[in-house]
Amino acid sequence: MSNTSTSFTLTLDDVEVQAYPGETLWQVAKRAGETIPHLCFKDAPGYRADGNCRACMVEVEGERVLAASCIREAAPGMVVRSAGSSRVQAARKGVLELLLADQPERESSPDRSSHLWDTADQ
């Protein structure tokens, strides 16, 4: 992250938040205290986001398609909707339903406490 002199603002769920060049929307949201679900990466050293699972989709005002927040870079003045967007919530629900359809029932799953099941419970 850069120093505060290079920071800029964007709007996340109707709240103006500070962002830094090179930060993803997911990172900005996390720092602002908003939880955006994610499955295809771990927020830890040595992991990188690929945007494969699509569980972290957000709506960017003025754009036709939803964006994977884990790989979408923040930009000055951007208006982003996450928790308050019915379109985002429907997309996340659909993604989880598709992923869970390809899994064994939770009771017979080899890892009943996986991050996937935790996310599905939210």
C-alpha cells in the first residue's frame, strides 16, 4: 500500500472510503470493515486472488457486468455496491448454489468445516 498522500476516495455501499493505488475493491472493503465473501483465495501471504469462484462479485456503477472484487482494482470516484445490491446478492447466491451442487452432502463431506460450507451458511 502507498502512503496516505496518494490515497483517493470511492463510494462503497453509500459510504465514502479511502483507497490506495493498486488496492483491489476486496481489500478496500475489508479495511473499511465490510465483509465480501471469497472462496478462491486466502487473505494470507503467498496467496493471490484469481477471480475464479465469482463469490466476491460487486456492482460498479456505470458497468453492465458485475466485477470480481478480489481482482478489480479500485479507482478514484468509483461507486461500488456490495451488501446493499439485490443484483449482487442474487449472483452470489447463484454461484454458491452451483458450487454446492457439485459437492457431496455436508454430512458426508470429508471436510464439513471448510470455508465453502461456512460461506454457504452466511
